[in-house]
Amino acid sequence: MFSRLKNKVVLITGGSNGIGRACALAYAEAGARLMLGARRPEPLAETAAEIREKFGVEVETRTLDVRDGASVEAFVGATVERFGRIDILINNAGLAVGMDKLADGLDDDWARMIETNVVGALRVVRAVVRVMLTQPEGGDVVSLGSLAGHIAYEGGGVYCATKHALRAITEALRQETLGKNIRVGSIDPGMVETEFSRVRFKGDADRAKSVYRGMTPLTAEDIAECIVFMTGRPAHVCIEKIIINPTDQAGLKVHRRE
Ligand SMILES: NC(=O)c1ccc[n+]([C@@H]2O[C@H](COP(=O)([O-])OP(=O)(O)OC[C@H]3O[C@@H](n4cnc5c(N)ncnc54)[C@H](OP(=O)(O)O)[C@@H]3O)[C@@H](O)[C@H]2O)c1
């Protein structure tokens, strides 16, 4: 599997933290070349330095805000300029903001989620797929969906709406690129312990920690391992979707806790 990923050019949005960072390390271990983007330059630089030291592969970073169309175009353009192609897109940048019920929702929270998870993800897909369509070998597009893209829950209406939208985008893209050697898939996790909850609760670390109290959540590395498996299949095999939960989770609000 690893030999198929060697020297592939992998572009990761949100490559500085959590799942994106774990993907960067996993692809580097497989010998791939990397372009990582996120808004904050320091964690990006730290991730790249760790990768160079541990795996010695080529890795570039660039600040990226998927909510800004020019930033996305510059990021994808810089990848092609540096590596000449893009083989794998990990369409990962995303976030939840707040847990208010819809009647109490804040415009700013809604806008951040929709602008990042839907419009931003769309911009990234458009820019990268245009490159892949020029490559006879096509490429892989893997988006970070969520269990929230299949089921809705109280306090998560807008986040769930964005992940339902991403599922529709993924399905449409798979049909639109049929016959172009472009494999389109998603991984749809339940609870993964990253900075996700800290961002959702606007920096409240105690509240974020309490989300995983008494249970064993997934790790970012668990997700990265699955994504590397998906994209490491032979060219005629397309894994469309992986739904993955902690063993301690059986639904969005169904957990085994000690
Ligand atoms: N953790 C979970 O339980 C879970 C479950 C299902 C799905 N997911 C999905 O998995 C993806 C990754 O989440 P995570 O858990 O790894 O969270 P995380 O640890 O908070 O990482 C999110 C990453 O996205 C980047 N990012 C956020 N907004 C961005 C923007 N506007 N432009 C560019 N980069 C941006 C962040 O860096 P900067 O802040 O520096 O930009 C960071 O690198 C998200 O799409 C999330 O919805 C997570």
C-alpha cells in the first residue's frame, strides 16, 4: 500500500492540527510529498519541521484561509508551481462554533461554519479538481465529513447542515468526475479528540475536555490511518465512504461512559 503513495503530491487543508496534521505525518511516513495550509503559520511550521526531521520528505507550507477565494487560488497555484501536480486532496479544514439551539443561534457562528465547511470546502474542491482534470492519472479527493452529515442533533443544527451539504457535494462530484480517473470519497467520524471541541466552545478547555469524559474517543491518528488506506488502494478501487466511531459511541448522543 505504501509503495503506491510514494512521491505522490498530497495537499492538506487544515494541515497544522488534529486530523490534518495526523494525515500529514502518515503520508510523510508513506513517502509522499506534502503541501500543508491553515490560517496560523506557527503550527504549520512546527508540523513541517517535525516531518522533515522524522521522514526527510519534501514538505511545503503556506498560510491559507479557505473563506477567502484568493487565498485558496494562491494555495493551489503554489502547489502546482512547486510540485507540478496534485495527486491527493485531503479536504479537511473545518470547524463547529457554538452549541446554541437554533432559536438562540448567532449570525457570526453560523457564518463561520457555513463559510468554512461549505463555501470554503467547495472552493478548495473546485481549484484542485481543475488541476486533476488536466492529469491523465486523475487523483483522489477525500473530504472530512462527519457522523453529523448523516444525523442531526440538538444544538448542532448548523454544523450538521454543513456536513450534510458536504455529503451532497461529495456525491455530486463523484458523478461529475466519473471516467476521469478521479476517486471521490469521504470519511465520516464520530468523536475524535482534537482541538475541535476547544474551538467549538470558544477556548473553554474544561468544557471541551468534558465532551470525552469517561469514554475513549477516536484519535486523529485513527482517522489518518483510514485515509491512507483509502487512497492507497489500487486505481480501480474507490472507497466511497468510511463511517467510523469510537467503540464507546453508538449514535450522536449515545455513549458508554464510566
Ligand atoms: N474532531 C471531531 O470529533 C470531528 C468529527 C467529525 C468530523 N470532523 C471534521 O474533521 C475536520 C478536522 O477537524 P479536527 O478535529 O482535526 O479539528 P482541529 O484540531 O480544530 O483542526 C482544524 C484544522 O483546520 C484549520 N482551519 C480551520 N479553519 C480554517 C480556515 N478557514 N482555513 C484554513 N484552515 C482552517 C485549523 O487551523 P487554523 O486554525 O490555523 O486555520 C486546523 O488546522 C473538520 O472538517 C471537522 O469538521 C471532526
